[in-house]
Amino acid sequence: MADTSGTAKVGVIGLGIMGHAYVSHLRRADMDVACFDLDQAALKAAADLGCQACTTPADVAAKADVILLALPSEAALDAVVTGSDGIVSALRPGAVVAEMGTFAIPAKERAADAIAAAGGTLLDCPVSGTGAQAAVGDLVVYTSGDETAAEAARPVFEALARDVRHVGEFGAGMKMKYVANLLVTIHNLATAEALLLAERSGLDLQLTFDAITAGAGNSRMFEVRGPLMIADTYEPATMKHDVYVKDLALIMDHARATRCPTPLMAAALPFYYAALAEGRDKEDTASLFAVLKGMTKPAV
């Protein structure tokens, strides 16, 4: 591994499922990485990979030319950018910051304005893929915003994703993510519905999975979430229900704003909220299979 005792070139702030995957791939690519997370265990895990563990977001900003943000909420985004010891207080001139979460566009625009005032550039760069896909580099990064900054950061994105696409002006990345997650939402439920039909028809689920993935009915979500449903194992989650319902609300808000009918998306929502009602907050969204299966049990 490279010597990471000096100045790092890449920063990663937020070391959850996605952020940890990012630093793992960046280190495998022999890049110097500085990182920060409030969770000391997550920070230590990154340090064990050879990353420089930092004490604040500002410390990361002082060391990195490209900074990836993998944060859990808009409140966390505000705190990391403009809060006490936020990155704007120590941003390098010309630094590129990539906001890779799924948040409302105005929240990202607010961060972009603050970073621009500090001499940097914020890109809106959400990713398409689950935590399990992130772990093996099977992600697509939708970059949007300043194209020159996006090209400067491209080698970083290519180290952790199988595809990087610049999709337009700032905010277009999130719009593309809304489209992608609408399909993920529907296909995940469709996978659960199809496998339950197979089970209640007396078919072997592994045989069904193999047959469907070879045919026209296959989808990426069937491939990714089908095995979790067959195993009836939903933890550790690659995408937690309580996190994903935030995405559902953003998609529906955007659909209303664009006056776009989304009948299948609307029909899928109750099943995700049913999972929360059953206490499946921290389970993978594949547990929709268990939710549907529970509907087949006779009332006590």
C-alpha cells in the first residue's frame, strides 16, 4: 500500500455502508485517502485499510483535492459543509467536492453555494446501486454540475464504480437518481411478488431464480435482492428500510412537482411502509418478501 502518512489527495466523509466501500476501493487503487466519521469504530476500520483518520471534516478538507461526501441526512450535509469545523473553513483552492447522497436538490444547492464561496466546486453525484454492489464496485455514478470539475474527479469515481456518466447541469444527477430509484422500488416489490407466487405454486425458489435470470423476466433487482429473499435473510442490510423511505418521499415530491403520473410507484409505497410498521426498519428492503408472505397467513 502507498504511504499515507503525508498529504492525502482524496477525502471521504461518512463511513457507513457506502463510504466504507468507497475507501476500500480507493485504497485498492493505491490512492491516498483521508477520512472522517463520527463513529469511531467506522473510522478505525478505514484506518485499518491505510486511510488517514481525521478528527474533523475541516481536517479532511485541508488534506484533499477531491472530497466524497457519503452522508446519512441533509442535517449531516449542512453540518459537514458549514458547521463547526466544516469543510468550508479549510477547503483547498479549486477543490472538488462530490455530494453522493440522495437528498433534495435545494439542500445540495445550499451546500454548493457555500463551497463556491470558499473557492471550491460541489458536484451533485448520486450513485445507483446497493451497499452489496458498492462493495464489489458495481455502481454507476451520475455526475452533474461543472463538467471540468467532474472530469478532474473522474479517476476517483472510476476507482469505485463500473460506470461514470455526466448527466448535465447541477441537480440532473438527482433527477436521474429519482428515475433509477423509481425503477428499483417497483422491481424490488415485483421480485418479492414473483418469488412468493413461485413458492405458493410449489416451485423450488433457487430453481425459479436460475430460470428467471436466464429469461426475459429478469431484472437487476431480481438478481441482487432475489437471493436475500430466497435465504429469508435481511441483515446486515444493503439498503435499510428506514433510509430508503426517505428516497421514496423525494421521488414522489419530484413527481408531483413535474406533474408526472407514477401509478406503479404509488401502488408500491404501502408495502414499504408496512415493513416499517412490522419493525423492519433496519432490515434490507428485500424483506418485502417477508411482508408479502405474512399477508398469506391466516388470521389468528
